[in-house]
Amino acid sequence: MRIDTDLKMKVGDLVKIVHNVHDENMTESRTGMVVEFVGKQKDQILIMFGNFKTLKFHISQVAQIVSSV
């Protein structure tokens, strides 16, 4: 699995939450899909996980796994 924090993320990308972040609603795999960019500077990301829960994270807490086409 390739994880890259330098790529430009976009809606539909598969991402992983970094290990020093915890949320009990996040799946054990820490992997989800980017749904939307929010915040004044668009530096926060709404991510939907496999359990269909959507959580908000700062862009610095997210690593891109696969870019959507």
C-alpha cells in the first residue's frame, strides 16, 4: 500500500488517518474516502469510513493512499 502525504488530495481519494489521531467512530483500518473539503481555508476534510460514518479531520492528519481518477 502506497501512502503519500505530498500529493494534492481531492474528493473521491482513498486516504488513511495518521496513527497519532484517535476517534472512536473511525474504523480500525483508519481508511476512508474524501467526501468534502471544509473550513475557511479548506484545510479540513470530511472523510467517510466503511462504517458509513463521516468525520472531520485537519489535512495534516490525513495521508493519501490512492488518488481518484
